[in-house]
Amino acid sequence: MRGKLSLGTVVCLSAATASLVLAAASPAAVVSIGSNLRGLPGAEGICALTGPAGASRSCTSSQATLTRSHLARGGLKAPAAGTILRWSVLSGTASPGTASVKLRLRVLHDDDAVGETSPSVELPLAEPGVHTFSAHLPVEAGDRLAVESVVRSSGGGTAYAPLAHAEPAVGVLDEWTSPLLPGLSVAPDATREGVELLLGAEIDLDKTPPRTKLTYPQRQDFLATKEVLVRFRCNEDATAFAGGQLEFPRSGRVTVIYGLYGVTRQVEAGEKTALRLRLPRKTWEAALRARENGKRIVVKVTVQAEDGVGNRSGATVAAIRPKR
């Protein structure tokens, strides 16, 4: 922001700073990930089996990629830490060869390590449509969904879990031929192109705002360098928003305020990040005139952090004066 912002008996914040101070922390929300469950279940499914009556097969399926138009609003992976509250599948008509299908939800971590599972549930094959099941599974940022299926044959042909939508280029499905063991990282046994796994989940995201720390030299030569420097640290990956203003008294209780250029930076958890705010030309010239007139100059920098799910930290403020 350029130039003088206000002149009056009430100190006014620059627009950049005001947005930091006045913005309320965004309430954490329940978000959906995985499929948006709008695809049409096809005549093929997952975990296919051909065998005599009573034969069964166990396998695990997880969506590796999915085109945007078929994604839930939260994307394919958990955007941040939280808890899966419920999960849903969209099932089609069961084949004559399918006697029963049991399912349980499993979490796959970002490095494909195997996470926790929900209790096993029976898929109501006689009731095609969306089926929703409760859960209480912790997830971390980057986790994706997998479903373990146990398919039992009736002996009347191919049996499968009717949870797949086939469409060219819709996505890639990872498949494992046996149950996965928690803690292991196992490459898929097979991948299928053009297949959408009709599986989604709702996550109650982390509601904890980031914890931050701001450090800075209290005296800086910003009248020569035309910038001020602060260092910012956050306990989690976040976006840092920094705004600033230069202030000096005019007469009595009247304060003159000029804006600084704001800065936005991505910060990594625990890393100290330098934030440099530059003085626009008009701000710098006004500061020089104020110094020549013996005015007491101060730059105030306000910084906030917002994590990946919209939780905002409180604003921290640095007050920086020119070097003598």
C-alpha cells in the first residue's frame, strides 16, 4: 500500500495491518475427501473373484489420482490433521456371482505406510446407493483413503465389490491382493487406469490455531535500507501474513501513518523465516522529513499465521525504531 493513510486523533491501521488484526480466526470445518460419489457404478467392481460357492478373496484398494470433477471438495488427501467421523461408499447392483461383501476403511499415510482401520461392516448388496458408516480414525495431513474388501462368491459367476466407476482418464486405482499390515509401506500389486473408487470420508479437522514467535532487532537502519526485517517461527506449516506501517506524531495527539508493502510467505514448521517489508517511496520520504523535524518515528509490523485448514494465530506486533 502506498502513501499516507490517515491523519487524525485516532490512530488508523494500514489496510494490510487491519486485515491481520481484525480478521477472525476461520472456524475449522468438517471437510470431505476422496470421491464426490457422483460417478455411476459400472458392471465391474473391485476385488473380483471367480470361484465356487463359498470361495472368498481379500484385497485393498486406494485412489492414487482422480480428476478434479470427480473429487470431493477437500481433495483426494487429508488437507490437515484431524479425525475421520464417517465414511461412505456408492454401490451399484451386485452381480449374481456375489454372495457377500464386507468392507472396512483404512488410512494410508503420505509415504504409503499403512495406518489404522475402522470396524468391518457388511455392504447391503440388495440396496444399491450411498451407504454411510461411522468411524473415529485419526489422520495426518497427506493421508489418503483405502478400503479393504472381503468378497465371497455364490458360485454363479464373477463376484466383486460394486464400488467402481469406469471412465477414460478419470483416475488411477492402486490395488493390493492381500490385507495390509499396519506400519508397513508396501507398493501396490497392480494399478488400474480409468477407474474411480466410489469411496469418500468426512474429516473433522484440527481446531488448534498455530503457535507463533516473532523476533527482530528493535533498532534498524530502515531510513537507509528502505526496509525492515522480522523473523517469524510457527509450530506447524502455515502461511504468514505480514503488514506494516510507519508512524510519527504531528501535533498533540494527532498521529500520521504511512503504509508499508505487505508480505506473504509459506513457512515450514519450526523453521525461522525472514520477512522483509519494504517502505514505499512516499513512506520513506515522509520518514526523512519527520526525522529532520525531530519527530519520533516508529515502524509497527503485524504478523499472523494461518494453517492449512484456516486456523489463524493471534497477531504479533513488532515495534522498530531507526538507528540513532
